[in-house]
Amino acid sequence: MTASVSGGGRLPAWDRTPADLRGLGYARDPRHLFGRLQRVATWDASGPVLARPGRTLADRSLCLDLPEIVEARPSADGATRLVLALEDGARIEAVHMPRAVVRPRVTVCLSSQVGCAMGCTFCATARMGLVRNLAAHEIVGQLLAVLHRYGPTSAQKLNLVFMGMGEPLHNVEALVRALDVLCDPAGLAVAPSRITVSTAGHVGGLARLARARWVPELAVSVNGATDAVRRSLMPIGKRWPLAELRAALVAWPRRPHQKFTLEYVLLAGVNDDDESADRLAAWTGDLAHVLNVIPFNAWGGAGSPYREPCSERVDAFVGRLRGHGCLVKVRRSRGRDARAACGTLVAPTPRAASGSVSRS
């Protein structure tokens, strides 16, 4: 692994695995130190309980700084949109979404990049362009900063979704490294089945993620039932058309009973007609899937040419899919009043944070 360097030439602690800590010369069981770093239950109100381990890490020039939550905007539905500042001044967004049910859980929506290069025309984040990738320690640190302030303290009550800013599979090596840390049994020990990575259909990244040690759940944005419609909405469709995307899903190392989440943003007058529903059902075919129909979340401004379909059109579209045997859910995004809904995340970032990144 090529280690990133924090301010003052220090290596960030948050993407270190137990094997890394052993390699740095930590004399005791490195799993213990790793657990102290990662387990939120060992933290107090002022920060990680790392008195002696902290001095040991400082001696080895490891940085314990976390991203700073600089803005929190609560929604009426209980979700909270969070803006986090990174060390170079770049800003990203995360969303904390508690669910008060019989077995309460919290879903945290994470970003993988500052901005996004995918250019999806219905997404406000795309207007930022790609500023830079997040390093693995920034992905992990983003989560730890959120959990430290808002909880939960146990991974048993946590779901993670990589549905924030950026295309996770455009930054797949950092994502895989972050999963190595988050899923390690000595640390947070988040089950891969509790982590969902959402992609616009980056087939190259899918192939790499399939070879990871910890393979998460998968959500795939389809949004067009023909290549022509999909390309007009998502430029990635020019590189990987629907047939190639489906072939990649067929090849995915699916766990028993695992279903793909297929996401379809419904845009009034664009992709919400009956013929689109019929074609979409034909494309899904025998894929083990749950189809999330997401009515467009308006993000305002004259720059958006799209509208949310009326409830009657949503019902008709969903009914037609169900008539074809599709398992369909209508997903009403949380946090809409706080600009935390899908496709609406934008965090102004200073130009100085921009750097060269791969656009493969």
C-alpha cells in the first residue's frame, strides 16, 4: 500500500490495520491498539481513550486527527446532514439517519470523493465536478467523526451506505482499503452485509471490488431502460452500456439469498412511461434484485431541467413493474428539507483542495 501523509509529515492512523501497526514496531498485540482506535464504545466525550497508546502512536509520527464536523443541518424526519472539513480545506457531506423501530438502527451515508466525475445530469453533486478522491483514512475518519458525535457505539446497530458525494468505484482502491479497516473483527467489525456500495455502473470498479476481502452489498443506478436514455442521463453509459453492466452483475460473487439493489430515479416525462417500465422489467430478467424507484429529489435552481413525477404516475410505473413480477419499493429519500436527500449533496470546496486524480 502507498501510505498517504498527513500534515507535518505524519502518517494518518485511521487506515492502519493491525498488520500495519505491527510493522511500525508496536511491541504488544497490535489488535488491541487497533481496537482502541476503531471501537467507538471505548471513547469518552472528549475523544479516543488512548492515553498510553496515543503517546506510542505519536512517537511513531501517526496522526490521530479526524475530519471536523463544521455544519449540521437536522431534518424534520430525524436525519441530519453533516458537512465535514478535511485537512486541506476540502469539504464533504455525510448523512446520519436514525431509525426508531422495534430494533432501532442507524444508517450513515458516506462520501467517497470530493465532488464527482460521473456527470449524471439529474445530480447536484455532479455540478461540482471531481475535486479529488478521498484517501482511505479520510473515508474511515469521516465515519468515526460522525459516530463519535452522534453514535451508535456498536456496529450491531449500524448500516453504512456509500451513497454520498462521489462514485465509490471510481476510487475503488481507497474504498477497498477502508473496508479492510471497517470490517476487521478486531475493530468496528461492521458486517459486509451491513455495508452497501452504490455505483453508477462502473464496471471496471465492480470487477475489482468483487475480488476484495470483504465484499459488500451492491446498489446499482440504472435510471434508463434503453442505452439511449441512460446515456443522456448518465455519461458512464457511453463506456459501459446496459448489456455490459448486466454481465458484470451476473458475474458478481453473490452470497446465498443476496439481492442486488437496482436504483431508478424517476424523472417526469423522461423515463417514467409505461414502455420504460416494460423495458426495465425485461432488462432485470432473472437477476435476484430489489428495484428501488426513487422519485426525483428537486435540488432547485434554473439549471435543473427535471421534475418529480406526480404520485399517480409513480403508482402507475410501480404497478406496471410489479405486474411483470419485479420486487419494487418506492424510496422516499430522507432529509429532503435539509438538502440531505439522494442527488442533492453539494459542499463548496476551496480551489486549493483540488489535485490530480485518475479518471479511469
